[in-house]
Amino acid sequence: MKKHKILFITPPYHCGVVEVAGRWVPLYYVYLAGAARKAGWDAEIYDAMSLGAGFGKIAGKIKESQPDAVGISTITATINDALRISKLVKKINPRIKVIFGGVHSTFMFKEVLTISEGSVDYIVRGEGEETIQELLEFLYYGGDLEKIRGLAFIKNGEIFSTPNREFIKDLEALDRAWDLLDWEIYKYFVIKNSRLGAVSGSRGCSFNCTFCSQQKLWEKTWRSREPSKVVDEIELLKKKYGVNVILLTDEYPTKDKERWEKFLDEMIRRELNVFLLIETRAEDIIRDRGILDKYRAAGIVHVYIGVEATDQVTLDMIKKDIKVEEGYEAINLLKKHGIITETSFVLGFPDETRTSIRRTLKLSIYYNPHFAHYLAITPWPYSDIYEDMKEYIKVHDYSKYNLIEPIIKPKKMSLKDVDREIIYCYRKFYISKLKEIVSEKNKFVKEYVMRSMKLIMKSSFLRKKIGTAVPNEVVKILKHKIF
């Protein structure tokens, strides 16, 4: 019997900021393709987003590949493009099964199936590897579809969902189809001659942040892999595929201090000479103040900390569960060890005013990370904060739910007011940052930040938003190669 084939496609969504620094590996497809192979299917990954491919090229790829199924992972901002692909697939060949997954489809499966007009056959809800394996086995061999946990589909004209699937206990048992990636695509623009990879060392987060989709998806659970196995995977990517920059995709990699230090020690011991990019919480950086030298020795060069706000009232409202002072302290500890710091500040809450935003800007400059993002509060339609914000939501086009474009109208501001203030914050912060970084003594930090700022100023988002608001002296500095 001829093998069936599934083609995984990334929606060709672009919003500017995410793509400024690099082209990012769709790690979830690497795992799902591994699961498809376990089911006896051939698999293919077409990263339309990273390739800059439009719907015409996507159609061409579908015709060329001739898959039996197409898989598409969705977040809220990409759902419109994902649905456009699903309808394109059915137009090309109605017999191709279309499978959606991802956080948006997981929680909004009823809406997605309703508006898909029959173009989406199945939705994989929650953690997808075991569910998609069983679904593909069903499509190949037959069986009882209703016994597959974690699915949603239309049955007899009605939306039907099977019981939730338990989380995977052994993350090491999951296959990764690394060979399916076109590795030439994936680069981290900030570091010369780089090839960018991604590794997952754990899944989940146990905190309660009300605006976050991840704690909801993982039901506030956290599971981790053996540190040495994670390093094995990093070593594989380095030696077999030439990867020298790794994004740790973990929502919370440092949760278990003993496990985390074992990972650092193993990275140091093997001397893999790769750059690591991570995200974690401020209090863990403070906890690890005595081993931050190990961070840098292990290859960690860039740490994102979700500070989110500069006043305790807002932090408490979104259940961030940190103190304002912790963000400031963590940033400064990392900077002392030559590690790049990045954080974000969420703006546009219902009680926001121009004065409160300017206060946040002032304090963000005081925090003084290397990079700051000023994000428009975006309550995903399934988030804990959604009901509290619902009456203030004025934009219902999901493609705008990207943390960049304001969708909430504060009581005393217009949407344009919020947008203008976000632009002002970006402009003021990076003008002040540029003047500071010119005199930076650490050569690696100076080159890293200057290269990043050039990329930021070239981004379609900031060029569109800021335009000629960048002073001429700043443009001259950025154009001049000072390193």
C-alpha cells in the first residue's frame, strides 16, 4: 500500500516585529512530522512564513506535493490566513483532509469549524503529537474516530468534540523530523554567519498571568526533559545541521534550579560553542545571582524577561506574581555578566492615560534593558482576562491581535492615541539607548545591540510606524559601521 503524505504549512502571516531578528524554526511541525511518520505517513514541511511565500506559491506547493492531508497550526493572529489556506486546499482537491491545531483552534474550535465553511475537517485540540498520530492512523487504516481523544470535527451537521487528552508523560519518546527543514532559511540576523535552531527542554508554566495563552494551554502544568538529553539534541543540531544559535522555546526553562544548573554544567562541559537565547522570570535570575557566570559560559547571550509593567497595581491585576523591583534587579544582574537583556511593557489597559504611559516609558528607561518592547494589551478571546476587557474591545479582526496594533480603547484615550503613544515610547527609548550603546565597553554587547538596532530601524513595522520621526543624527550613526 502506498504511503499517505501530510504537508504541514505555516500561514504566511507577517506583522513586522517578530521577524526583525531572524527566521524562526517551526519546532511544533518538527514534532508533528515525527508523529506523522510514526503513523506510517510521509511528511513534508513548507514554511511559507519564513520563505515569504504568498498564497499563489502555497497553491503551487500543494499541487506539487499532492498530499493526502494538510496540517496547519494556528494562533489568533494567523487564523484568518490559515482558513484562507484551508479553502485553497479544498479548491485544489476536495479529497485532501485539512487538520488544524494550535492554541487558537484548541480553544475556539466551535467558531473555527463554523466559519471554515467545511474546509477544515479536523481540529487537534491541545498537545498534538499523540492525537495527530492516532488521527492519521485512522485515516490510513480506519477505526473509531470518536475514540481518539483531543479531537473536534463536524458529525451529522453538528460540532462534536472528544474528551480531552492527557498530557504526554515522556517527552523523550517524541520523534523530531529535523531532516525535513530547509536549514538554509533559518538565520539569526543579529549574529554573523549564523544558522538558527530551536530546542524544547520543557513544556508549560505554572503561573497565573491572565493575558497569557500558554498557562491556559498547559493547564498550569510543567514537564521537563533530562538535561543531558536536551544537550544531546543541541549537539546533534550543531554537528549534523551546522546550527550555532539555539532558541530554547521553553516557557519557563529555569523553574527547577537543580535541573537547570545541571543543564548549564553539561553545556559548559561539552564546549559546544553555540549561542543560546532564552526566556525566563526575573525572580529566577535573582535566585541564580551566584551562578550567572555559568549562564554566560554555557552560551546564554540573550535573556528575555517578561516585566510587563512598571507599577505594582498593573502587575497584580494581570497576576504576574512578581515585584516591580525584581525586574530592575534581574536586568542589572544580567548586564553585569555581559548578557543581553530584553523585556516588554504592556500598554493600553482600560484605565490607561497619556500620563500613565509616559510614566511607564520613564521607568522603562530607568530599568534600562538593552531592548524594550511596548505592546498593546491583547486579550485573546479564550484568555482569562477577556471577559474583564470585553466591553473595551473595538477591533474584532483577529489578524490585528498581534500585540502591536491596539484593539482596546481605554476610557480616556482613542485607539489612535494609544498607537501614537506606543510609537513615542519606541522612539524615545531607542534614541536614548543608541546614545548609550555607542560608548559600551563590551565589544560583543556593543556589536550585538548596534546590529539589532539597525535591523529594528529597517523593519517594515517601525518604518511604517515611525517614518521620519527618527532624528537625522541617529540615522547617521546607524548607517556608519562603527564595529
